[in-house]
Amino acid sequence: MASYSTNEFRSGLKVLLDGDPCAILENEFVKPGKGQAFNRVKLRNLMSNRVWERTFKSGDSLEAADVLDQEMEYLYTDGEFWHFMLTDGSFEQYPADAKAVSDVLKWLKEQDVYTVTLYNGAPLSVTPPNFVELEVVDTDPGMKGDTAQGGTKPATLSTGAVVNVPLFITIGEVLKVDTRSGEYVNRVKS
Amino acid sequence: MFDKPAAGWRPSASLNALESRAQQLHFVRDFFAARKVLEVETPVLAGHGVSDLNIDSVKACVAATPGHSDLEAWLQTSPEYHMKRLLAAGAGAIYQISRAFRDGERGSRHNPEFSLLEWYRPGFDDQQLMQEVGELVCDWLQLPNPQRLCYRDALIKFVGLDPFEATQQCLASRCEAWVGADLAHTLERDACLDILMSHEVEPALRSEPPTFITHYPASQAALAKTSRIEGLEVAHRFELYVEGVELCNGYWELTDATEQRRRFEQDNQRRADAGKPIMPPDERFLSAIDAGLPDCSGVALGLDRLLMLKLGTGSIDDVIAFPIERA
């Protein structure tokens, strides 16, 4: 496997640190004028999702991690695994375990496309698109004509996600939701 | 042919920043003219490079000139050796604004080519030169005069360790949190101190007024005189930190030729241990010291960083027209 020296560290680069795959977030060169040069690096541990800070001697290197982001369509779950398929026409399928999908479950809809991060060929995590469109399955009855008041109420979506929505939203409507903030964006005309 | 972004040819600094750069040069020249310090120019391309363990020179090649074969040459990491030859020749108080080159140094505060202001004051000790540095920097930045804090007190205050008394084991353990256990226990004493200085003291200095760190351990003397103060071997070396940014490095200069030679040998021994090329001592420089360097203090100050502070930016790319990737 290739390795990368500290001066090749860039945001997004995947490396192995203490045996875990990590994504580099920041790389700061630190050197007192007469002192030794170091690189102060921030990394996200892709197993635990924690941010690590670690300093290396400039010129030291880390092994590259076999980590690959792939676009895949979500197919179905058999209860133990969640199955995804490459969108490149190869129909190749990858089963993701509960840990890999834990963060994405509330946005997971069949036939939508997700970014699946593979580590050594197996799904490590699944990232939803920035916006998803989901149907409202439960909410208090809407109040017609109350569009200007700006009040909100909780609504349960088809995936089980609960978002705050304007009072006029009714069951059966499809909503556009921002997955990064978990906030309602607008109604989708169907 | 057109696949590169069109912005690639543009300067990374704004035109306003470049105007401030010109104003800063005027300010510096006026400052020294008023004090009757002579502006000089010395070679950037020369036959010897610095021997300092942690500073790498950029190599150059010069074709044969009449009477000389092809020369192995180095871009200078500072004009120090040449300016000291001028001092030995009786030039008196001198300053220089020059480009300096340090290989491998690139980051938000580093570019391998940068602007250095270096000056020497015969008859000044380190305390007097600090006063002058403070006046130049704080007049330009409109800041209060710097406070002074010795290296030992800085580490005791911000790290909670005495850099002179703490055991190697204790320093390495403290560095583990930053570099991991494997690397921490392979580091030399001074490398551990560098980590604590850059990772703990520098950030703490961000919220302090401008601060001179003084009296470095003798092992970090470089070309400064050393003496025994309160039972500790310390170097008459100082650095100025403004908002946590290391701005300059000054010495009450070593004038003892024998000691100078010994430091070259020591540097090269450490370079050899680290697998770095040996830098033969510059005999012309040593001859000048032999002939007699007047008692003096000198300092080198990073002009790009001074401008970064003036403009309130954290990135050197904002103050240099064309940093290395665009040069």
C-alpha cells in the first residue's frame, strides 16, 4: 500500500493511524525559527467518527488507507444488512451492517442514491445527499390559511424521522428536508 | 492549454495588501535613517550554507567564472554571515532588507522564500536591542511596548514544567498527548521543548500583549553568547511574539572565534546524526570573527509576518504577491 509524507497531507486524504482509517481535515506546518519542523494534523477517525489531533515530525509518513467513496442506490434491508448497489451500471451490491447505516437510517429511502464509504471493500459508513424528499405519515391536523403565522408542529416522515414543519402541512404530503440540519425546506409538488 | 483555472496567474495578495507592503518598507527605511543605521546589501547566492540542524538551505549551481571552477552554492537562509563580515570590517550599525530561502518550510506562516529584516548594533547588548525592536514593531503595529518573560518562566507559567529541571522522561510524557507515545520517546530534549513551545506556549501568547521570550537554554543558543545566570546556563537570545506569532530572533552575538568553531562542529555532528548533509564552516566568516567582531547585538525579523499582523490576517499568502505554488 502507498504511503503519504506529511507534506502530501491534504484535506480529504485517507490514511491509517493506530490501525484505524482516518480522513485528514487540517494540516498545519509548525516550526519555531531555530527549532524542529512539525506538522500539526487534525483527522477524523472513520471508525469512531471522532476528531483526533496528532503532531508528526515533518517528513514522516503514514500508510494510505484503502478507503473509497462510491455512489450507490439503496435497495432493501433484510433486517441484518442494508443492501446498496453501485450506480455505475455494474449492478454490484454491497451489504452494510447496522453500524455503517446507524447515522443515515432516518433518511434512508429505497431507490435514492447515497454515498457509501468502503474500507477494504466493505461499507464503513453511508452519507445521505444534502436534501431528501420524504412523505409525511403522521402529524396533527393542518390549519388551512395559517401560512403567515410561522408556528410549527412535529411531523413524522416515512422513514421515522421527526421534523418540525409549518402548521399547514398535512399527512400524505411530500417534504424536502435538509439532512445536515434535519430541517424542513419546502413542500414538493407531486 | 486552457485547463488551468484562469485565476492561476493572479497574485494571492490583494492590491491593498501590496500597497501596505510598500508602506511598511518606507516605514522601516525611515526608522533606520533617523537612527543613522546604514542600509547594506550582501549576497543571496553564496558558497556556504547555514550549519543549523533545523534549517535547510536551497542548493544552487553556479557555472565556472574566470579563475574558478563550477561552484556548489546555496541560497542564503539569512544574511548573518555576510553582515558579520561587514561588522568585522568596521561598517558600524547596519541593516538589510533581503530575501531569505529555507527549504521545506511552507504553511500558513511560512513560504520557502521570504523577506527578512536583519540589523546589527555594535555596543548594544540583548536588553538594549530588545528596546529598539519593541519600538520598531509597536510603532508600526500601534501596540503597547512588549513585556519580557524569560523562557523558564514562560514554560513554568503556560506548561507547568521547568525546562531546566524537568527530566527527559517527564518532558517526553508531556509531549505524548501531542505526538503519540512512539514518537515522544524518540525525541531529544530540545525537540520536546520545541513541541511544548509551539503547541502550548505560543497559543497561550495569543491572548497576551506583545512578549519577548528571553534567556533560552544554552543548548538553543545558536550564535548567541551564553552565560550563567542564577546557576543556569542560558543564551542571550530573544524572540518577540505578537498575538502568538513568532516575529524575530535576536542575539547578543557570540564574538569568540574558538567557541564559534566549536558550534559549527557541534552543528555538523548533529546534522550527521540526523542524516543531513554536512555544511562545511565558512572560513571567510571564521576569519572575520578571528579578526575581531565588535561586541554587538543583532536580530532578524520576518517582514511578511509583520505585515500579516498589520493587516490582521492569519495567512502569509495574503501578503505575498506570488507564494511558491504560484511563483
